[in-house]
Amino acid sequence: MSSLTTCNFCNLKRIKENAKDKKVVMLPSLSSSLGGYDVFVYPKGLSLSKMLNKKDRYWAAWFMSISDKCCC
């Protein structure tokens, strides 16, 4: 990894910190042939099933993998 790039663990942490009054959900990616995980940020009042109907609107990031600690 480049020394100028943050790791996926830190990127996910930043997404969660910026989503103050919203839900952050990480789901296995079905749209990528590479697998990985899609991260969605959506309002707390919205159910997961309704969010998935408009998932393009709430998609925040895709990660191939996420470590359990920082590796920057």
C-alpha cells in the first residue's frame, strides 16, 4: 500500500464518523465480479429493504477486504 493512501479500515472508520445520524451498513457485493463489500449510508428511519430498492442512491464505497485493525 502506498504511504499516501489510507487503508480500508481507516476509510470505513471515517465513513462512520461522517455519518452522524445515519446508519452505515456493509454488505457482500453482488454487483462486482471481484466480490468484496459495498458500504451504504442511509437515514436511520429507512428500513434496510427500502434502502436496497434505492441502493444506488445510498452507496458510499466498495472495499475488496477490510482488516480488523489499521494497516496504514
